[in-house]
Amino acid sequence: MDLSIKGVPEAQVVRLRERAKANHRSLQGELRALIEAATGAAPRRLSIDEVAAQASTLGLIRRDEAVRLIREDRDR
């Protein structure tokens, strides 16, 4: 479907073109990306297992690991 927006202020058009250039897109591509971001599907909620799996890839230290590291450092 084709959409048309009339009467867009020149300053907004300039900012949109700058944004498109910064994102390596055409003006049309940038407008489609903005529409997708505004109307895309709502992100689904992660399960606790999915959150734990993602957290494990971040290299974070769990509380029990932190306690172990503190005790090892204290015992040196």
C-alpha cells in the first residue's frame, strides 16, 4: 500500500533525511523502519529459563560465586 503525508515541515524532512543517511537507508527505508517500530508486534515476555539462559551468556557472577570469590580472596 502507498501512503502519502502532506504538509510535512521542511525541518522535519531534513532531520528524516539525516537520520536515513546515518542508518544507511533511503528516505523510504527509514520511513518504513519508523512505521515498523511504531506498529510492530509487542515483544513477548521471556520465561525465567530464557532470562537465566541469556544472563549466563553475559559472564555475570552469581551470588554464590561472588561469596566464593570473596572467601578465596580473604583467605589469601
